[in-house]
Amino acid sequence: MLAGKRILLIIGGGIAAFKSLDLIRRLRERGATVTPVLTRAAEEFVTPLSASALSAQKVYRDLFDLTDEAEMGHIELSRAADLVVVAPATADLMAKMAGGHANDLASTLLMATDKRVLIAPAMNVRMWEHPATQRNLATLQGDGILTVGPDEGDMACGEYGPGRMAEPLAIVDAVSAALQDGPLKGKHVLVTSGPTHEPIDPVRYIANRSSGAQGTAIARALSALGAEVSFVTGPADVPPPDGVRVIKVQTAQQMLEAAKAALPADAAVFAAAVADWRMAQASDSKIKKGPDGAPALTFAENPDILATVSQMTKGRPKLVVGFAAETDDVIAHATAKRERKGCDWIIANDVSPETGIMGGTENAVTVISAEGADAWPRMSKDDVARKIAARIAEALS
Ligand code: CTP
């Protein structure tokens, strides 16, 4: 399934480096050619000889190795691959990548490459949760770097929590997804997902019950068909899918800016449950109880992201898909919504409490387009996502 694919594998200096040797074996079993690059710290954990023996390739180690430069320069090395994988991606390597450093072979290759990069972070749980690492992760995801893991579990350092490198087979799956030759290969799709949080003051906010499940499933299904996905998500309950470009936002205004910045795209799917209103003036300090009684909250309307993108005169995606969650007269309301917002399709669903759809695992949708209404039977949200992705692939072909 990876036959003929070339992987440049950068092995960072962490205890999980031993798993990268197994990763080389697994990738090769599936037909890939793996060229290992060891950081200096990685050599403390695995030897160049074992990496070279398992990969049956020359192992690259030093930026200033002139013999290597004569054979293959570092620029060429960074581009000869179909995908660059960093496993384990240590806190230090992630920081270097986020900061744009190029002071050794690994970081220079990562700066010079024109190929997609997939990182498998691995570090102590405290280091993973440190604000600096989380900031670097957000920067890297915003730059389009793909991630897999980390997993949660017992760690070599004796602590428990997220930070373990993803298992080699999970990394192989992420590699396959990143190299997917599906009907959406070469297409860029924007997906919004999750709720938005609108601050009242620094500690309180207005939100809604969206879990982000349907938007996440759609992003995953599009990626599985080979699309490059920009996933703009509010604070959702479910984690973002692996292998997509993740842009995390809090508010509707930030979501609009992130969606516009992600364009151009061939298609856009607006699955987010955007708060219709925000505070006209959020307070900079915590609102305190006082003698004047309860505060009066004054709202301002949020921008309509779907309508804004649908009505763009320049750079509008070829296909714009919106959602309509309704409780009565579903088809009539959703048809009117499609007209009003100017999108191509509306995926309408009945979220009346008796349907059990809101917060559930199943969905029953009707796709409304210029051709009319197409009612799909009730099925899992994952199946709805796969059908939507397939229909998008057909529309873009
Ligand atoms: N949407 C958006 N930005 C907003 C509000 C909604 O992008 N500020 C998008 C949603 O992502 C969804 C679609 O618009 O794709 C419909 O959202 P919905 O809440 O059902 O519609 P509303 O515009 O709020 O209309 P109504 O109040 O009539 O239900």
C-alpha cells in the first residue's frame, strides 16, 4: 500500500527512538523506501548502524558532512522524499520547527522541504502539557504540519499521561493517509467544526452543546479521500482528526478570520455551530456581584461565516456546503436558508429532542441543492460524513 513511496524519517533524541526502528521495518514491509536522518541526540538512543541496517539505506547525520553534500545536498535530500516524518518529535525539535531554526541537519531539512511533514510527538507528560509545547504545537498545526499522537499511558520516566509516541502501526496509518491517492488528491477543502465560545468576561463565556463530532468525521472522511483539509475548530469535545491542518479558535470572529486565511479552497464545509451573538462589549475584568443586582448582558450579532464565504465575489470556493439544524418544517426552513446564505448545498437535519440526533452517534440528513432535496436514511455520523465526502469528490471531479 506504500509501494514506491519515499519517506525521509527524522529520528529525534528521545527514549521512543527505539520504536522508530520498528517503524522503519513496518514502512518497508508495505513497500516504502525509508531514508533515516538521526539528530545528534538520537544517536544516544539508537545507533546509525541499526538504522542503516533496518532501512538498507545510507543514514544521514551531519549538515556539514561534505561527502554527503557531494552525493546529495541537503536541499535535494529534503525534496527527494514524498513525505517527511519526524518520529519521535521531541519538545526541542518541535520548538525548533515552530521557531524556524536551521542549525543542524534535521532542522535544516525541515525548513528546506517542499513536502508534507508528519510529526509523532513524544515527551514527558509535563513537557507535553507545558504552555510552550502547546503553543509550538498550535503554530505547527497552523503551518500545515500533520500530527499523529501522542498516546496516553505509562511513560518511561515513571509518570502517566499523554506524551507516549504513537505506536508504529498508528504512524504507518497516518503516513498512508498523508500519501492517500484518492479522488480528492490535489484538492484543498476547508471545514469548520465545533461550537464557538463568546467571552462575557475573562472567566465566563456563552457557548452551545455542539460536540464537533459531525464536522470532525467530515474532515476525516475528506482526508481519507486524499483531500488536503484545513480544519478550523472551536473548543470541541472530540479531538481533531490526525492528518489535517488544524486551526484552533474560540470565537466566531476568530473563526471567520481563520476561515478566510485558509482560502483559497476548492470546497468549504461549514459544520460549526457558530454562536449567533457575542457580548457587545466583553468585560476585561471579572464581573463582580454588587449592590446593583444582576448585570444586563447586551449582545451584538456575530458575522455569518457561511454567508460571507458563499457571497465572496472573488476567490469563492467552487462548492460551498452549509448545515441547517432545524426542529420544524425542516425542508422548507433549510431550503430558505440555502437561498438566503447563497451556498450550494445545505445539509439539513431534524434536531427535535425525540430524534436523539443532537449529541447522539446517528444522523438523518436531507441534502438540499439546486437539483432539489435528497433524503438519506438514518445512519451513523461517520457514514453520513463518508457519503458527504464522496458527493463532494463527485462534484469537484
Ligand atoms: N453559520 C456560520 N456563521 C454563523 C452562523 C451560522 O457560518 N454566524 C453556519 C453554520 O456553520 C451552518 C449554517 O450557517 O452551516 C446554518 O447555521 P444555523 O445556526 O442553522 O443557521 P442560522 O444562520 O443561525 O439561522 P437560524 O437562526 O434561522 O436557524
